[in-house]
Amino acid sequence: MKVKWIIKKILLLTSHYRILPNPYKILIVIAGAIILIRLLSINGPLSDHSFSRAVYDRNGKLLRLSLSSDEKYRIFSDIKDITPSMKEAILLREDRYFYFHPGFNPAALIKAAISFRTGSRRGASTITMQLARLLYHLDTKTIHGKLFQIFISIALEIRYSKNQILEAYLNILPLGKNIEGVGAASFLYFQKSASQLNPAESLTLAVIPPRPSSRRTNEEELKHFRQILFNEWILKHPEDKNLFVTFDKKIEVTASLPFFAPHLTERILHRENIGRIKLKTTVDLALQTVLEQQLKSYIESRTSSGIMNGSAILINGFTAEVHAIAGSSDFFNSNIEGQVDGTRARRSPGSALKPLLYALAMDRGLIHPSTVLLDVPLQFSTYRPENFENEFYGPITARQALIMSRNIPALRLSARLRKESFYKFLKENGVHLPEEENYYGQAPILGGIEVTMEELVLFYASLLNGGMLNSLKYLENTHISKKRIFSPQAAYLTLQMLSSEDELNTESSFALKPFSTYAKTGTSSGYRDAWTAGVFGPYVLVVWIGNFNGSPNPSFIGREAALPLFHNIVSAIASFNDLKDEALRPEGISEIDVCTTSGMIPKNFCPHRKKTLFIPGKSPIEPCNIHREVLIDLTTGKRTCNPKENTVKEVYEFWSSEVVKTFHELGITKSIPPDHDGSCKDNIKSMQDPEITLPVRSVTYYIKMTGEDIPLRASTDPSVEFVYWFVNDNFIARSTPGETVYWKGFPGSYDLRAVDSDG
């Protein structure tokens, strides 16, 4: 900026003080030029020049081109990235002695002066002189202006190398309308980079600068001057004599500028701390095109259901590089607030968070995929959570509970995490939870908190990436942070629980081979958000359907609104990618036979078995206590402990009182073990300790200072007759299994125990 200011002052001096003799004006020009040499930036002649900012995909394909600060399309191109034919053509046309003169060509100036005296005009400006005029907007129609141009040219030659000067000129020479420089012109006119120009294209661009407006629009004028230059060209390159036989391209912008990944490129271009002119992203244009097209066409096909908008993000699960991203279905549609970036908006994920809870429980040794969890009614004081369909399935495996998005098993599992709560896990790993844990209650487990798509896609990537949580990467040559949040074993097993190979998983299953998909849907409370997040090949994809204003729609159900879009995108990508399973089984996982009914190590009484994966030394592997062999007195029909001739051995399933009640409510017929006769009174011991189901473990109850009734209930082994309740070792009540009794509690901490009648 100092250079332009000094030049402006010198020009004012030489123009306003007309009383000064010309020699003094010349002295002012020389003095200014000397000062100029000292002030010229060592960073190059274009250090103060603004350029368009070009955003490219990972393969160098242009995603977005912005205007420079002075409203020009001007793409900076390094001299080594400009094709040799372009450099040779411009030197042949403008300054063939460029590498030999000191900034001006004395012989050319003398010829120009003679032609001026004879009434004709002849150009004498070198490339350096033209650069000086373009850089500092010089008026070179006067003698002192021309002299000043020469002195600035000399200053430029003293300060900079020939390559720096030529590079600067090639980057700002006028090439029609608001297009400057060969970088912008080669892309806008020929849809290629300056390094890809062929000789015909180079010669065409080389003849535009003298009269950029007319030669860009007047095809005959352009061809005339190009032919003149071509005649000189073939003297040096006779092999190019047929160069223009098939070359008939017009100089016009025939295609609209690319505008891919608008939300991401907008974010990048407006980040103040990114000062680079060329920005290479991790986006893959082929994948980006698929994502945008699939999202747009899907939304158009579902408008009758009130589905008007959606977002999607696709990343590499191992590197966390963003390969495709769409913040909305239509960036320019103001009716859907299309310029809002849905991938960064905080929304309720519903059950899409549940795989993280199961992975955490896997690492804490609470479950393996076939561990049986209870999907039976649960109550938190006055709050009774429900499943999505308001139904209960009784005992189901952890895999089934996760696939079917069962809320109750998830809540029970979360309660067993104790101090290592799901809330703390999410907060420690970047989820925005500004309030204390008690504020959220069960919301983190039920997906009632808010996360962004960017956060969710990284969590799912950790399941593919051996439990490593990476930061998102969308620009090349940027650092990403890494953090272990799951063991490789827990991450792998959780992902396998979501596998499309599981017949139960209708969310992941669709006809694509030879790779599996691992997907989970989510639906927010009130039908405001529909999600699907999943893994296929090396990719992790998250899609969201909803409205940015939060308005609900009964159609916003994950498996109905978001899952089809997920499948469409996966299918489209698979059509041109050779995908394969990338989820590799780590060491430290073994396979074991378990009882199909209980998920435990089978005894001889277990009629059905299956194989399951587990983590040795961590997963809960215990002998089955559901199938038990008992003696039945055929005379009384009761269990007995005295073997007689009329007794037989039979195997029954011994479920807790809570599960038996659920079986009855569901109309599921089970062969319930009969009561025992008096002979077993001293011999029967329950195989299951009482489980306190109310109050819920790890839940804080807020009660009045005057006290409130706290419900107490326990689930027990079928052999148990009574449950005895103790608070701080003081007996307070007796109940039958599954019966709810009440104890008046006051604010404070208490030790609550339940002891069954079998001791």
C-alpha cells in the first residue's frame, strides 16, 4: 500500500506543478523510483494484489471460485504451473527480448518515438512496463507518465527476478470482462487449469490483452490477430502447422461457474484464519455430486409426505476426511432456509446415539452381543418411560435391543454404568451439554439431547476405526486430533451388532454385496428429526430429514424417512466404487457357545445353543441359571426334593417375577415351574439375587423437606415367596415379588437393601 501511495503522490506532483520545468519533473520521477526500489515488497510484485479464492476437491477439481476484493476473477498460478506454450506465446506476442532488456527496450522506444513524430503509433512497452502500468494504474499517455513507467519498470527489474515479473504479468493481464490472468481465463474459457493449456489455446489467450473487450467478443478480429501470431509461431514450431485445423473454440464463458458443496465452501471462504488463495479440500467431487443429486431427487419424490428438506455428510471412517457434504437439499431455496448448514445444527438424534451406549457397556464388561436384557416396564418415581411402539418384549438380547431401539433395556444398562455415566462420556467427547447432569435426567440415553451431524458421524467413525475418535478434516494439510474412546474390541462388536448380515436388522439389510452395511436409525421426540447413521466400506454416512424451524411431521420417522435416503446414497456410491468390508476383527475377541435363551454358558439343560463373540476377561460369561432341572411329584404335580418312584426330572425356565408378569401381559405362554412341596423348604435356594427395580439405581430423587413416599419393588427368582426391605440395616417392609410398597423418605442418602425369603 505504501508503494501505491508514493506513486500517487509523485504523479500529483508532476501533474499539478506545471510551472516546474520538465527536468525537475524528471528528477522527481527518478527520486521516486529510487525510493520505490527500497519499498517494493520482497514477497513479490503481487503481494498487495487481491485474488479470487479457489476451492478444489481432493483431486484438484474446482468446487467454488470467489471474486477478488476488486470484483475480478483472478486465479493465482505459480510460474511453474503455467504451461510452457503459454509463456512462449505471450513472450512472442508482447516481448520477445524479455530476458535481455533491463525493463525497457531502448530500440523499441526509439522506433516508437520516430513513428510518433511521423504521425503513426507503434507500441514499445515491454512486459515489465505493462506490469508496472497494471500494478499501479499509470497514465502512460504523457511523456512524464511514460518516463515514470520506465523508471518503475527498472525498479521492478532491480528488485525482482525475470520469472517473478513474468509470473506477476501472467496473473493479472486483462483477458476480457472481469477476467484477469491466465489461471482464471483458462478455466472460464476452456474449463482447464493453466498447466493444461495446449498451444492453440495459449496462442488464443496471448492475442487478447491488447484489446480484451473487442477480441473476446469479435471472433473475426480474434482469428485475424491469432493467425498473425500463429505465422510467427510455426517458424519456430513447424510441427504445429496443422494446429488450428480442428480448433474452433470461441472465447466465451460457455459454462456456469461450479458451485459444489456450497455450505462447506462458504464456511471455508469466510474463515478469517485461512489466508490461502488456493484451498484444497478433502471432498471428492464424484461423491459430492452423488450426495447432492440423491438428496435433491429424494426430497422431490417425498414432498407429498411433507418432506421438504434434509442434510447429509459422508466421511472416510479412518481418516475423518469429509468426502461429501450437503447442508440442505437446496442452497438457494429460501422457503426451507436452504443456506442454513444442517450438518452443524444441533438436533435431537433419538436412538441414533444408542450404539455408543452399548459400546461403552461392552467396554465396562456389562454385556456381550448375546447378553439378555430385560425389556419390561420401568418407573422413575412418577415418570414411566416407554418404548417407541409403547410395547415391551420381555427378555431380549443386547443385539436385539439395539437393533430394535428399545428404550427400557438402554435405561437399565445406563443405570449400571454408575459413576461412568453416559452423560459424562458424551460431554468428555465433545457433545455440547452446558447444564449439569441432573438437568438432563434420562435424555442422553433416550436421545433427547442435541448433537450435530458432524459429531454423530465422528462417533460412528470411531466404531469403524478401532475406537479412535478423530477430529473432522475438510482441508488437506491440516492436523487432526485423535482420542481413544472405545477399545478396538468393543468398537468392532458394536459395529457387528448393527450388521446387515443380521436377519433382524431391517435397517441395514438391503441387496448389496460383497460388503455389509452397519446402520442405525433415530427419531426425535415429537417427530421433528429423522436420522440414519451408518458404515459401509471405508465410509461413514449420516443423513437427516426435518425442518430447520423445528416444526414436526408424523412422517419424520428414522426408518421410514431417513433410511431410504441412506440406502439410495449407498447404492449410488456402490455403483461406481469397488467396495468391500473394512471392519476388520481385532485381536482379543473370541467365539463361544451360549444358551440361546439366556445368553449364558449353556449347561446340559439348555435345549438350544448359538455362537457369540465376546471379549475374554471382560465380557460377562456365567453359567446359565434360567434352565433348571427339578424333580416333579407326579401325584401332586409339585416340585419335590424327595426322589420317589412317582417323580420325574423336568427342565423349566426360571424367569424373575418381573419377566413372568411381562410374559403374562404379552400373552406369551411359558411353562412356569410349579410350586414346591414342603420337602424343599430347607433345600431351595434362589439362583438369582433380588434385583431392586424401584427406586432406579444411580437416579437422584428430589423430594420435599416434609418427606415423600418412595416406591419400592424388587424382581426375584421364581422360588422366592417374600422380599424383606431394609434402610440403613433397619427393617421397614415386607412384600411379595413384584409388589410395590412405599417408604416415606426424607432428603438425604440411604443404603437400601432387599433380601428374599431364601436368604
